[in-house]
Amino acid sequence: MPRSVNAVASRARKKRILKLAKGYWGKRKNVWTVAKNAVEKGLLYAYRDRRTKKRVIRSLWIQRINAAARMHGISYAQFMGKLLEANLDINRKVLADLAMNHPEAFEAVVRKVA
């Protein structure tokens, strides 16, 4: 009995990986073994960094709130503590947007809690 190889499936698998490797530099884009390793690594980074991105964005919001709060003579920690005491439920995303794009509204929030 002749050896059976599923060329259709293996070619499709290679095409899928090489399509994902499009835009890579050098052998990473057209040599099967190199492209396979590069794509696997890239997919791992993508999976990991979809989670890391959330942390990075939150820390950016905190930095923006801190900078704006310090312009009004109060630290980030004090400001967030006073927000909690005043029962103002404004999340960090909104506060950062106010600090960047609507400084007068942010100043009103600071005056309300201080």
C-alpha cells in the first residue's frame, strides 16, 4: 500500500503561517521553519500584551490625574482619598480625560472634594 500524505492540509497550514509572517524581515517571511518560529513567538507576545496593555493604560491615567492634581496643590493619593470620602464615583479613565481635555471641569472636581 502506498504511503499516504495529506499534501492539501500541510500546504494549507504552511500558507496560513506564511500569510501571518507577511511583513517580517529577511528569512522570517518566506522560510518555513524560521517563519513558523517567528509567528509562534509573535502570537505569544500578542496574547501576553493584550493583558499588559490594560495595565499600561491604567498607569497612564494615574500619571495624568496626578499631574493635574498637583497643579492644584494636592497629590494623587490625597485626591483619590477625598473623592472616596465625598462619594464621587468617577473612574480614572474619565478623570484622566477631564484632566487632559477639560481642565476647568477637573478643577471643579478638585474644588468639590477639597
